[in-house]
Amino acid sequence: MDRKYLFFDIDGTLAAGGYEHTYVPESTMLALRKLREAGHFLCIATGRSNGMAVAFMDAFEIKNMVSDGGNGLTVDGKLIGIEPLPHDLVEQLIKECDEKGFPWGLVVDDSPRRVCPDSSFFDFTADDYMETVVVPGASPNDYDGIYKVNIACYEPDEQKLETLKALPWARFHDDYFFVEPTDKARGIKRMMDHLGAPYKDVIVFGDALNDLSMFIDEWTCVAMGNACPELKEKADFITTDVEDDGIYRACEALGLFAD
């Protein structure tokens, strides 16, 4: 069997239950074990920061990861690097937020925390997805690398931010959104280039809108049964729900297990 390079989203793909009650179906772990035995390359592909996704690498026994929406790369358990957001654009964006009264926080290192200049972000959101650290008077100019920006406002107020048109972003919460890399395909290509392997041997698995970036024609795309309609439209293969042995059934149907 030719070696394949498999890239898996986490939530809704490898793991079920959503962000609050995440669990991994037994069939998923069985599939991953059989894929390793067959000699395939396994890799997580996530929008989460490396620091917030490392625990999943341990849980799934996967040593490779495309993190930070395509900007982070981990190979054989070693972090190769994480590319930050364009600093000049972040500076412009924060200036706009201050002018419009939108509270904000910066992710400035590979840890599950955001740095805020005052308590206004937490007062607005009461969010505990990441730790909020108040550094009085904090500014983008204080940090060499900024990897994500959290901005507190309700939809569609983000449309008032002109600089946002030049930056990737996504909204997962009602009261704030993330400015963060969203091009998983770019990260996958970086991984394959690093390995010296052909793109045609890639198989990606996803379920949500933020997986659309990795559903491209250069490789095989598998949508979970619980995937959004937009992803299913671009998929080469649609499996069952994550909770209905979706990963196992897809790998079996694609002939990825050793005889």
C-alpha cells in the first residue's frame, strides 16, 4: 500500500461532544492505531494554537501537527515554528479598535492566555476559553510576535473595522471574534514540502467552515457526516458522523488499513 499523509481536524472530526464536553469515540482511536500499523503519516490540522493543541497530540498519540490555522508546524513532536500575524496590520487594527471602543486582547506567545491593556475585554465577555492577563497600557508595539487578536463586539460590528479586510478572522462566540490564520492548506503544503512528499498523497478530514481552506483539488478530501453543507459540497468522500464511527468507516472505505 502506498503511504498516505492524513491530516485531521480535531473538534467534530477526531473528537465529538463540542468544546464543552469533548470525548473521543473508541472507533476513532482504533482507526488511528490501524493507520499507524499500516505505515501512514498522521497529522493534526487545527486552528487552535500549538500551546492549546499539544494535549490532543498526546491524547491521539499523533506526533505531527499543523496548528495556528496553518501558521504552526510540529514534526515528530518538535515545534518547527509559528509564524505571527503581520505586525503593521495588527497595529492598525488595534488603533481602530481603540477609536471605536472595542476591547481587545493579544496572544503574544505559545500559551493559552491573552494580554489585555485593562479589564474591559473580560468585563465585556467574561470569557474563560483563555486566561486573561491584564498588563496596564499594553500595546502591540510591546511585542515582537502577535499570533492572534481577540476583539470584543457583537455581530456585525466587526464590519466597522476597515483593517480587518486585510486579515484572516473567524467568529466562534457571540461577544467576540478571533483574528487568526485560517489557511490550513498552506500549513499542510508546508508540512509536505518539509517531508519532501507529493501533495497527491494527502487525505484531509474535516467538518466545519474553518476546514474549507484545506478542501482543495490537489488532494483527497473527506467530510464527516456531521459536516456543514459547504464542506460536503467540496468533499470527495462523505463518511458518517464522528459519533457514528465516521473516521473508522472512512478509512476502511478508502482502503487505508493493512490487510
